[in-house]
Amino acid sequence: MRVVFIGAPGSGKGTQAKLLQERLGLTYIGTGDILREAARNGTPLGQLVAPILAAGQLVPDELVNEVVAERLRRPDRPKHFVMDGYPRTAAQAAAFDKLLKEAGLDLQAVINFEIDEEMVVRRLVGRTGRGREDDCEETVRRRIKVFRDTSKELIRYYKRRGLLRDVPAADTIENLYQRIVKILQP
């Protein structure tokens, strides 16, 4: 099983991806986590992405594509995974498709988490103390706008491929999980 999660920041993608990891044994690949860790650790990639992340902007396709390619080209690459936060653009999706084809893998589904933007703002700004350093309201609104502006083509890309499935992300964690599992069942 190979699945991609698309959705605004705070829509619940990470929570659901971790549930699929815990309950179904899928490998969780969260590019946001990988990039934030690199920034915290001051790695060469981290030094490039830290100011981009702090500004709430998207990391350039080439850098993100390289992070994902490195992960999927390793001998221990996962055969079953859930992608959280990648691809974010149609160009990244095309690069990802090429990478998967090289590896002899394909996607089963792309789950689009649909949610009201004001609910996202309330969720993210309200998680202070347990959230991220970039969860102030101004940055959250900028991240939502960036997602909205870049996701239109991505959603069309996966819709054309017949892989896109929309889910209402304002539901409870467990109800949302059950909907996703139902979509992923053969």
C-alpha cells in the first residue's frame, strides 16, 4: 500500500499518517519533519531550508525532490508507505511518479483532506506549547495561502490520474481514520 496525503497545514494529515503507521505498519515519510529536523541540526540542507521554513514558504522542488529521492533510492526503501507533505506541487508529483516508476512502485491512492481555512487557523494557533515554532497566526495564514495557491494544479494532476479521493477533515480523528481505511481497502 502506497498513499499520498494532500491537505492544508493543520488538516490532520500527520495524525492520520501516524495512525496508518501504527495500525497498518506503513512507513511514515513526513518531508516536513525531515526538513525541520535538518534545519534544527544545521545540516547543509538544513541551512538552506531554515529561512524558507521560518517564513512559511515552500522549500524549492529540487531540494524536496532530492530528500525524497534519497529516501526511496536506499536499499532499505519502504515498499509500503504513507507520504505526508509531499508532493505539494504538480511538478513534484511528476518527479515523484518518475521516482516510483524507477523503483517499480505505484501509488494506490491520494487522499485530499478538505477543511475550512478558519478551522485550520484555530487548530494551529491553538496548539501553542505543543505545536511548532511557525504556528503564529500570521505564518499559519501565509502557509494556508501558499498551500491553496500551489495545490490546485496538484489536485488536478491526481484527479486526471484517477487517484484522488476527498475526505472531510473536520471529522473526529477516529471517524476520519475509518474513512481513509475504507478508501484504501482493495
